[in-house]
Amino acid sequence: MTAETVDYATGELVAVDTSSEIAVTSYLQQARDWLATAVEQTGPEQIAMTKAEIATAAEATKQLGLSKEIQDDAKEMVRRAEYALRKAQLRGQEAGEIRSRETNLRTSGTSTSGDLPKPRDFFSSEVEYRDSLAMGALEDHEFEQVLSEAREEGNLSRQNVANKARSLTGPKQQRTPRRRPLTDVIRDVAYDLEKVAERLERIAADDRFRDNRDAIADLARGRVGRSVDLIQKFQTAINDEAAPKA
């Protein structure tokens, strides 16, 4: 099965084989890289289009019965796109390019405010819009925390992520720092790392690997190399008996 999606390196529409885990993984990584700078470099219109494309890819991973890891990766990217879209809207409101309470007040009695898009216009439903408001109220590190918790629970639905966001944006005096035991954190990280390593092993054993070796190398060499370096540093740290104890 193929779908038309954006090549984030060129901005052109290309056909993607959504039945291939390799192709979907590559597509999702490109989308993540693009979204990381999209809020600063483009407007909400383009991000909204990208969000719709990622949502289509996420639905395809489910219909085609791809691995749960791939399905969760796709769901996570939809949440990231929703978050980026709301952040881009906030920038647009500050610049007076998207309707807000302030622009409504400034342009009261004129036709200017009516020419501006409303934040709600970029979402398919009122529920989706309200959930995006909750996610968009978070700082980046808070959003990453919420995503991590939702992934650990195996529930990356928009409702679950938005509800977790709401729990973080209550009155400041009622918020208490939440830190999981470090042993629980490393247990989950080590498990996830093993799963990723097993996925890499499956990719290397795939009968299409040889024909795609150069393209895979271009996409993965830098990140895999950096990951190996970071893992080696952690291995050194846990083997260092002279490391200071807390």
C-alpha cells in the first residue's frame, strides 16, 4: 500500500510504501526532524497539512497491522504535530496573524479581525481543538514528560495526553514535583533500548536491506553512531566503581 506524503528534505510530494516498517520509520523520523524547527520556520497552515498527513500514516500502520512499536511511533508523531500546531498558532497570534482576544479588541468595529483565521479553524473538531489548547499550554520539557508517561502506559491517545497536560497546568501552588524512582526509569529505558536494538537487527536481516543499504546508511549513520557513543558513556559510568554516590 502506498500513500502520497511530503519528502521533508525537499518539500515535494512522494509515494511512500506504508506497508514497509523501514519506509514508515524513515518517514516518521523525517517528520519529527521537520517538526522540531517548524514552529520557528513555517506557519500553522503547513503544520496543519503535515499533521493530517501524519495522521493518515498512523491510521495506515494500524490497518496494515504493523508492529506496536511502529503504531506507537506514529501516534506519538500525531501528538507532536498537534503540539507544534498549537505553538505555531500562539506565535501567529502574537504577530497579529491569527485571531485572538487582543486582536479582537484592537480591531473592534473594523473588518480587519474578520479577515484573520481563528485558531479553531485549523482543527477538525472542537474536542481536538480543546485538547490542543491543553497540550500547547505546556513547556517543551513538560510536553516530553507527558509523552513519555503516556508511552509507558501504552496509551498515546490525544485524550490521554491532553488529560495529563491538564494535570500539569493546574494552579502552580498545587503542583508538586513528580520524580519516578531512578531504578524504575532505567528498567524502562533498558527495555526500550533492547526493543530498538531488536528492531535494528530485524531491519538488517530484511531481504530488502542490501538494495537499500546506501539510503539506510545516509539516514541512520549519524544517529546510530551518536547513540553508540552515548550508550558507551553510560556503560562506562555504570562500570566506574569510583563514580560518586548520591
